Amino acid sequence: MLENLKVASFLAFKQIQRGSKGTLILTLMIIALVFVNLVFLPSIISGVVETFNSQSINFNYGNLVIEPREGEQYISDVDTLQKKVERIPGIAGTSPRISTGVTYFYKGHDARSTLYGINPQDERSVTKIHENMIRGEFLSAGDTDTIIMGAILAGTEGEEGGGLPTLQGVQVGDSVEVAFPNGERRTFQVKGIYETQSIGVDTSAFTTTDPVAQVLGLEDQASEILVKTAVDGQEEMYRTRLFSYGIQQQVFTFQQKAAGFVDQAIQSFEIINAISTLVSLIIAVVVIFIVIFINTVNKRRQIGILKAIGIDKQIIINSYVLQVLFIATLGALVGIVLTAGVIYYLTVNPLVFPGGPVFPVVEPATVLRSIASLFVVSVIAGYIPAWKTAREEILDAIQR
Amino acid sequence: MIVAEEITRVYRMGKVEVRALRGVSFTIADGEFVGITGASGSGKSTLLHILGLLDRPTSGRVLIDDRDVQRLSDRQQTLFRLKRLGYVFQDYALIPELTAIENVIITSLARGVSEKEYLGRGAEVLREVGLGGRTNHRQSELSGGEQQRVAIARAIVNKPSILLADEPCANLDSETSKSILDLFKQLNEDLHQTIVMVSHEKWHERYFCRIIDLKDGRINSMRECNVNR
């Protein structure tokens, strides 16, 4: 067995060493590009998922969202609940929000969207909206008649929102009138404008809790409480922990809140990825098959000679499989280098998606899966033509 | 010892049946240098292919050292060729990617011989055939005579019990042919090597102990001719 492998390796090595360098390099490059294709799209999908997750956590939901019990519109006794949640180990911050649909009026323009009443200090402990102010400042604890507004809602003078709510040119210091659902109207001065790249957040506005609570007649109540956990990625565990500490309201993870949108987007991406992967692998199979087929057909006589002098058929087949394994290994290595280059470029110049900049995320499992699938198709594509040629009758092979 | 019993070989070429051998029987003793002669199409090469286990007879059997070699499986026949036979082809049949010594040692490698031993033996055999200075040359860098010497070195490197040669001088000039035949003669006389060689050159006959002459797939004559050796 070992002798057979030694002979097969010897023949494979000599054929690669003294065979056509041009064919070798061409095959290597095709394998490398197939590898890039196998890794690239999944890394973009992972990047989209990661961007969406971080956008959801940083701007929309925190890690967990506590909502009123079923049948209730608001969470009551928010202060006590907030303190209770913050005492649970692993909870880094909470931010109660009152949300309401309102209509904004500004210089003859109006836009329907959401207004959130927040405690600025609490909000800072959960979301990162305060870090994304592009003009003006974030809210402060004592503010009463001030508002901060998303960049899309504030808009640009003369530009319509293309279906999104926009006031077309609100500036810091301007006054905006807000009509609440109960018909009450209030005027707020714009303190700042933020841009998070999350459409839902950038089309909304925030003010402090008091004015919203007063208008809606709420006291120590909230529509939802956003919860920030110490570590991301363990939302389900923290959700269970909240229940185990006696939280009786509904608790959702950010994934549950965002499920519909992300799932649909990912499903579409996965279909594209599956097609792309399949096409890439078929290309790899066809290329390797053709290369080895031409190689074995050209060496049909040599294969016959080797059999005639007593070299076992399996040794000859193995020598071709080893050549293919070598090409696949080198191709994967070149592919890794090329992928690293593409990933580096896209990390410096990220793709801009509606949810924010997408940085490619290469997962080790994707790389391993790509290498494994390349090897499997390579071995199959190398084995079949070698096997077909090596089983030919010796005299037929030699006398051709 | 080789015993051939009533060997026939029938080919089918489309609807035509070609009877290459029509019942050939003979015995070749160990250490004999036997020439198989005959006109083109007489069945010489077919017979050698069957003796070399490169082809199977339609009927009859071949016994080599009392072993019915036709009963061996393909794999067993491959092993038999590796361990017991040496084969020299008319057109050398070297592997172009390998150097002279690599062509010679490839069968030793497959036999599991140690690296030190096969490299030593490979170099020694190449020296014996007069190619001591050409061990690392590839086929394209060797003359026809040199290539045939490499092929002979490959055939004898493992000291096979039988050396089969299919018109080994067909592509060589008479001087190179003589040196190849002298080499065979030396192997036969010095090492008591059994050699079966196909030839259609009259002047080769003086090298053979015995001649099996074929005609139309049958033995035409069988004669001793070592008087001239």
C-alpha cells in the first residue's frame, strides 16, 4: 500500500514537475477563482447579517425589547420594572420609550412618522444614536421642548423623500410642529440631526419623555423598554434569564423583532448564493475533468506502457488523483490569497447597503466548506478520466 | 521454463475474423535465447504478447515455471509482469517525463525495493548497458540506440526470470543493433538469462540458441542454431 502510494506520488510529482507549466497555471487560476467565488458571496451575506444585527442592536432595538403584556397598550410602573431589570446580572442598560405616530409640519411640508419619548441618559446606555449626530447635539436630561430628528425625516431642501417621510430641509434651531393622535399640537425646536443608515430610525424623531407623556396622559408608563446586554449574540439566554427573574411582560430578542425583513433578505441571498456555488463547482468539475481527460488521453500510451511493465492500474489512477489534489491545494491557497485581497479592498471600501455599510465577514466554516467541496469535486473530476483510461486494454493503449 | 500449449488467438475486426495464431505449442527451457521469426503477419508479436501477459489467448494455455498464467486475474498478471518478466518494446516505450535512471527504477520502486538499493542497482544496470554517463538524460536527449538500452536496462533491472523483446532492433541501424544483440548475448551467457526475442532479420539468427519460425499462425519450423554463436 505504502509502496503504491510512493510510486503514485513519484509519477505525479514528475508529471507536474516536467509537464506543461502553462496548463498548470491556467488550471490553478481557475480553481483559485472558483474558490474566491465560493467564499466571496457568503462573506457578503454574513456581512449583511452582521450589519443588520449591529444596526438593529445599536439603533432600533437594543438586544432585547420588553413590551406590554398582551392586551395592554403600555407597560406600567416603568421605574420599578427598569430598576428590577437593571439588577439582573449581564444587563448593561435599559431605555424606556414611549412611541406614538405623529404628523410633523415644517414650512408647508408635512410628514407622518414616529416620535419617541426617551430619557436621554437611559437611551445613551442602550443605543448609539447619540454617537451618530451629524448636526447639533443629542438630547439632555432637562430638555422639554427640543427634538432630534433623523436625517431622512429632516430631509434636504427641494428633495422629495421618494416615498419616505421628509420635511425637506429642517435645520438645527428650526421649529417643527408636531400633531399628536389626540389632535394636540406642540412645537419643538430641533436640537440635532442624526444619521444611522437605518431607515426606520432615520425617518423618526426623539424628544424627552415628559412632553410626550403629558400629551398622551401617561405617568410612569412606556410603550417598550429596550434592554442592552453585556454581550451580543446571547439574546435568547438573556431573554430566558429575564423571565426567570420574574419579568411578566412580553420579552423579544432583536432577531424576533426584525425577523420578517432579515429572513426574507437572507433567503433571497441564500438562493443567489446556492446558484452561484453550484455554477462555480460545475465550472471546477468541468475544467478539472477536461484537463485530466486531455492529459490522460495524451498519455494513453504511457499508461499502457506503465501497465505493461507491471505498474498496477490503481497506482496510475492514484498518480492522477494526487496531481489533482496538488492542483486543488495550490489553487485553494492562491484562492485564499486572492480572497484576502478582495476582502481587504472591501473592508477599506465597504459596499453601501440601505441598512448601512457592509463589511465582508469571512467565516472559517465557509472557507473550510469551500476547500472541502473543491477537493471533493477535484477528486471526482480527476478520478473518472484517469480510471476510464487506465482500464483500457494494454495493447489497445500502447498500439494507438 | 515456458510451456505453450495449443495457443490460438482470434481477433475480430468488424465482421472479419483474423486467426493470428492457430495452435502453437513449444517449450523454452531456462537460460535459452530463443528467436521467434517469420514473415510479417505470421503471428510473432501476438505470440510474444501472450507470453508477456499483455494479451490473452483465445484457447490453449501458457505455463511459466509450472504456473498457468492465463488463470491469473488482471491484477495478479500485473504483479507477475512486475516480478517475473522483463519486456523490451520495438519502439523503446519510455516515459518521456522521466530521466533514464527514473525509467529504469520505476519498477523497483513499485516492488518496494529500498531507495538506496534501487538507485544503486539502477546506476549499475545503466553502466552495464553502456549508459553510465547518461543517467539523468530524458528520452528526448537520447539517441534511438541509447533509448533502447534504457528500455533493456528497465527490463533487466529486477533480474526477471524471462526477458521478452519484440523486435528491439527494428528502429536501429545495424551497428547499434549489433551492440544491442551483443548485450542480450552477454546477459544470456553471463547471467543465464532466458530471452525470447522476436526478429525478422536473418543475421540476428546467429545470436539465438533456437529459432521458432512461424508462418500463418502456425509453427513452420523449430531449429537449433547455436552452432554459430
